[in-house]
Amino acid sequence: MLGALIGSMRAIPISDRAIHPFECAFKVTVLLGMAAMVLIPVSAVVQRFYMPNIGYSICSELEGHPTMWFTDWVRDPTWCVRGQSLEWVNEQARTSVRN
């Protein structure tokens, strides 16, 4: 939307001084979007390395996974039961905290 706005402002004879803040906002938006795209795979790699260090196990058996690459992390590996939902795992965690 910002690109369309800048394009229409360039098509209409408007001073560069009026367009400059919109162009700066557009550049910042593009850079932030690129940073977010780079951080998606970086965060996945960081999860794979650091989640086991703080006591979590990978669980890809729970129901409701959108793709085969999607995994949940559980504190107790016995909670990773095929066909159970994430809500069931959360209930197991709440009952173990009470005990």
C-alpha cells in the first residue's frame, strides 16, 4: 500500500520534500520485512540447538500438525503421544505441576 501511495504521489506533481518521509517509511518497511524473512529459518535452527539444552524434547506425534516439518516441544517426553492434542499436553503439564 505504501508503494502504491508513493507511486501515485510521484505521478502527481508533488514536491520531493513531501514524498521523502513516505519513501523513508517504505525503505524501513522493506528492510524490516527482509529481516523477518531471514529470522524465520534462523529461529528454527536456534530452537533445534537450544530447546534440548533447557529440558524440552521434540514431539511431532501430536495431532494438528500443518506439515511434516512442524514440531512441538514438550517438557516430558512421555507426553508425546500420537493423536493427542496440544491441549491434552497442556493439561498433563498443569496436573504435574499440582502434584
